Amino acid sequence: MGAAVRIAVEGVVGEADGAVVCLARVVKGPVEVGDGFDRAVLADGSEAPVELRIVAIRRSGVELRDLPPGVNRIELSGMDAEALRGVRELRGRTEGPVWVWPADQVPWQRAFNAMIEDRVVTRENGCPECGTGTLYLAFSIDGPESRWVERGEAMCGVGRHWQWCAQCSTAEYYCRAMVPEWARAHVVAEVTGWRDPREVVRLLGL
Ligand SMILES: [Zn+2]
């Protein structure tokens, strides 16, 4: 199941190399080249079908210094500038995980910290993003197992850590994490290099 992507179009700058250049604010979802949009919300609130893909997002550089916070310069392919002027928002779905938005980090981490305190790797209806999704927590141990105590918690190794909502595909990934002893039974194996939690969570067999 895909995850929601929404971008508020704040202005059309022009066209360059076959792409429409817009100023836009990401309302929800990833901002990666290639994300598709299939619906446009017009100025009067009605919706129209579109077929658009992001070509490039310019987040840094001299030309962006005067942009308001959160506004990106985005290049979109598949629609001309004139047609896009009446568009207020673009909506679509993406198949990949949606990395937690910085503004949402505090409630997201609070939910997963509570799971770690309760020593559980799944929690139904626990997602701060969508409210209804089941949260999953996964660890790997990379390298030799070892034993030590960290803030009163027994640890068994160092590895990686994935957080994931099965409903809205929101996710977070940590490339280095301490693995608590209680989670040892749920450690996933043979996941070298994977950031995408969808495949990793499947290995938990839950
Ligand atoms: Zn969710």
C-alpha cells in the first residue's frame, strides 16, 4: 500500500528544460525525485486528475536564500506552466517509506520510546501520524554480541534500528543503535545495508 504525498503549490516560476519550475511547500510525504502525483486540487477546491513527476528539488544554493522557511523550488514534468497556475495542491501516493517529518519527530519518538519501555516490538493503533496504524520496531545486531548495562537496561550488542507504521508507511531508520537484551528474540538477520523497513519488519515473522 502506498503512502500519501501532498505538495502545496505556492507559485509557478516558469519552465526550464521541459519541466515546470514551482515554489512549493511539502505538506506530507517524501520529497524525492520521481515521486508521482495523480490528483490536483484547484483554486476553487475541486479536484482534477494529473500525471506529474518531480524532476528536481532545489533545497540549497544562492537562488533559495530569499525563500520563506519550508518553501522549496521544485521542477515537475508532465504538465505545462499555464495549466499548473490554477493548481493549489498536488496529491498522490508513493510506494516507498515516508521518513518522519522533522516537525513530527517528538510525538513519533515518544511513541517508540514507550514501546521500548514496555519491551514490545508491535503496538496496534499506536501511530502518531495516522492514529490507526500498527507500529513495528526492529533491531539487527551487526558484529559480535556483547553484554553491558546502559542506564539500568541490559544490552546485548550494537546494530541498526527500524521504526515503521504499517498503515501510513511512515518510517525512521538509525544506522547505529544499542540492542536491548529483551529485543534479542526479535533481532532480524541478514539485512545488510537495508534502510527500507518494509522488508526488514517482514523478517520478524510477526
Ligand atoms: Zn501511521
